[in-house]
Amino acid sequence: MQTREDSELWVADGVHATTGRYLLDPLPAEALAELAARATSHTDSAETQLLTARAGRDALLSFGLAEGIDRGDLSQTGWGAFLGRLVVAVIVMGVAIGFAAGPADAWLSGSVFWRVMRLTGVVVLGAAVYFAALALMGFRPRDFQKRVG
């Protein structure tokens, strides 16, 4: 929540998707607290059960770290090795694109068709070199898939 500096009214977070206005008009703190207490008092509604089920499902699909892993220790999280290999692949790709692109004079002369074909070739080569470098360093497509559990 945020306060307005010019009054004692509080604005609850939330914007109506179609109108772009706040979901609730600014209210005094007491009225907003009463509204929040009232909203949580009917926990047996079908909507509450649906939202609880969705929250449980979404918790299973988390990208978070497994329990017991220290976020600050890159050796435990695996991000150091992962990002290091990605950086190496990007550097290798950049070098390959640099050599394939050649001098600027070649890009400035010639027909539009020739320049488009050359650009397409350089982009395809860059992608091929990038994924080949990742494969040589042990990456597999499944490494980029989300794992649950």
C-alpha cells in the first residue's frame, strides 16, 4: 500500500484491467483495515478454495532453489558454472560472427539481395556456433527445461 502525502487516505494496490483506475477508491486506514478483515473472514467460499488450489499448484512449479541450498554460494546453486559456460559460448559466437562478417566495405557494396543473404548466413552461422559451443561444454537442451521436484 502507499499513502498520499496530501491526506490521511490510503490507496490499496491494484488496478482494474479495463478501466485503468484503482480497484478501490482511497480510504482512511481504519476503513481499509476493516475491508481487509472482512475479505478474509469467509474462507469457505468456492473462490477461496479455487485460489488456494491454484497457489498450491503454482508452488509446485517454482523456479526456486531446492531446500537447503544457500543462495549466496554459487558452488551450491550451480549458477557460476552455468553462466561461465554461457559467457564462453557468447564469446566464441562473437568471434565467429566477426570473422564471418568480414570488412565493412563488403556490406556497403552489392545488391540488397546479396546483403540480406549474407546477413542471414552470418546469423545462422552465429546460432550454429553458439549451440555447438554449448554442446561441446556439456549443455543439452534438457538443461534449459524447468524441472520440478
